[in-house]
Amino acid sequence: MKKRIAIFASGSGSNAQKLMEHFKRSNDIEISLVLTNNAEAYVLQRADNFEIPSHVFDKHEFYKTDEVIDLLKNLDIDFIVLAGFLWLVPQNLIQAYPGRIVNIHPAILPKFGGKGMYGDYVHHAVMAAGEPEGGITIHYVDENYDEGEYIYQARYKIDKSDNLEMVKFKGQQLEHLHYPRIVESLVKKIKK
């Protein structure tokens, strides 16, 4: 019986795409559902391209009801991956999936994390601070933004000549290389 992953994303979903590609070939693990808080998110098109069901929810459904958890449980979801998901995960979802929710952050935490620190905001902050390195952090999700236990970090060098697009590109290369592999290693450890 395959282990089942749900991906939460808010935007374009490039990491979600890499996860879909990676697990399409797997005999043990599948991406079973894509969830988003943004009905216009391109990740919905990506899910459709892979024939993966999707669900759009609003703030009320996510924070004031158990409807999202019920959906996950009804689909036998084993593990949750955040891929550019911008909302804080509520306590009831964390309790329903203890140690089974991970996120990727486009910096070496604990620096450049917290509320409002996502995407280009992070890259701008890293560059403004004159950091010699950028990187990624894959971490467990807890009730605070970017404070869950770290699972994996990888770094890249920032050259003086690098602009925002170059820094972003270097970070995305690391994300796309490592996130599917790390997620697979974590999901394989789950007892079904």
C-alpha cells in the first residue's frame, strides 16, 4: 500500500512540481492531494497536469473547522509537505499530523525567518545584510513560522556580482535538488 502525501502551496508551485515529478516514478509513495488557499494559484494547473486531485480552502475552513483535517484523513494522507504555503499551520492540524508536516525555507534558519519572510523578501534581506552565503532549510512545522526542528540545510555562495534573480536561481536549484529526496527519506520511515 502506497504512502500518501498532501502538498500545501499558495502560489506557482515549482517545488510542488518537482515533488510530483519525483514521486510519479515511485512504487511506494504518491502525491495524493494538492491543497491551496489561493484559487488562482498556478500549482492547481500543475496538479491537474499530473492528474492529482486538488482542494481550495478559505481562512474559515482552515482555521475555524476540521474540514481540511477530515479531508486529509478520508484520503488516508500519511504526510504533509508545505511548498510555498504562506499561512501559519493551525494547532489542530499539527496535532493531527505530529512530526509529519515539513516545510522548506529559502534561507539558512534561524536567520531570515518568521512572519512575512518568504520568497523574494527573504532573498532581499539576505542580500541587504551582505551575507556571503544563501541557502535552504528543510524543517518540521510547529505552531510558529520557521521555528520547527531543522531536518536539512544546504548552502550556496553569493558572489558580489549576483543580482536578485541569480540568488533566487541558486536557491531554487538547491530546493529542487534536495526537497524531494529529503521528503522521500522521511516518508519511508513512517509506519503505515
